[in-house]
Amino acid sequence: MIDIQKYRAMGYSDQEIYSAYNELQQESGLQQSYATAMNQSTMMPQTANTIIAGQMNQENLIKWQLELDSILERIEHILRGDKPTMINGNMVFIPATDDKNKIFNDYGVSEIMRILSIYLNRNTILSNYDEDTINWKILDFGKEVSDLIFLKYEEMGLDTLEKRKRYPMIVREIVDAVHSSFLRALNGGERDSLRQARNIVQNENIGQNQQQIYNMKERSLINPMRYIFGKNKY
């Protein structure tokens, strides 16, 4: 507790005494909070999610960057022949009602989506491939997909001449989608991008906390009562 009588005798008013004491208490609380936050940050596992905790914009950006489900969903709609339509500002897909607009049947769609799900995922984009490796992987993939659809086109739903005319473009679109996924892993580019985002957020958080402590200390330095109570007494 404060020895009020002592400081009254030195000529300070009650308001000045309590004001100085409260300011020092606030500074002490801020220092303790900062120390606790720093200890917790060093104990937390350094994953993409914990690094950006509390930073909603960065969190949304990284989730969007790693989330490939929306890409797979769009591809599935296209393979089924669904029609994209804007309703109330949102993109929705209207199922095709005419068989001639259904490029693949259910089996054909599920077979292609099964293959794409193996390549369009976080495991691929967070890998580290050089350009030559990507090129031969995509070349090999393109040949295999082309052969698969060619050998099973009727079973997969390409049962008319008009549907089979789309075959070359469908193969190109599938290969390009997988190629784009691999390019994100070129020389570990996606991992480096996430690592840089993590470092930026960490530095911003530490800098903000340090600035708050510095501002509090500067305000305390101009308070004549801190030299009466002492910097670390309370």
C-alpha cells in the first residue's frame, strides 16, 4: 500500500499520489502481459494456423491460398455440364437437364474427380519440385489421362459424336489444372510464401507489443512521482 501521509508531507496532493501509483500499476500489468504472450508464443507449435492466430485477414488469405476444394467443386460442375449462373450476386451452378449437355455420366465424373483429388491438394502445392521434374510428371500424366478417357469413353458417358468432339479440350483442361497445381510447388514457392507471411505477422505482433510498452514507459518518465515510488517497486 502507499504511504499517503509520507507523500502528503512532501507536498503532493492525494490526486497526484494516486495518479502516479495507478500509472505505474498499468505499466507493470502491461509488462507482465507482454512477458506472458512471449512465453506462449515460444511454446506454440509453428504451424500455418497458429502463426496467424488473431490476424483475421492473414488467416483468411492463407486459408484461401491452401484451400483447393472450391477448384475441385468447380471442375466437377463443369464435367457434369452444369450451367454457371449469377443469383443475388453469387455464382451457382444449375444442373443440366438435357443429356446432350451432360459431358460425362456419374461414373465418368467420379473417376476423373478421383484422379484429380490426388493431385489437387496441399500435399502437391506444398512440395518442392524443380522444373524438369514438373515437366515430365505433367507429360506422363497427360498421356495417362488421355488414354484412360479414350479407352473408356463410352463407359464414362461420351456416347455421342458431339460429346466426343469435346474430348481433346477436356484432356487439355484437366492437364492444365494439374500443371497449375505443380507450378505452385516450383522450387518450394508456396512454402516460401507461407513462411514469409508467418514472419511478417510475427514481427508485426511483437513490434506492436513493444511499441505499447515503450509508449507507456515514456509517459511514466515524465511523471515526477515515479522517482518517489521507484520504477520497479510496484
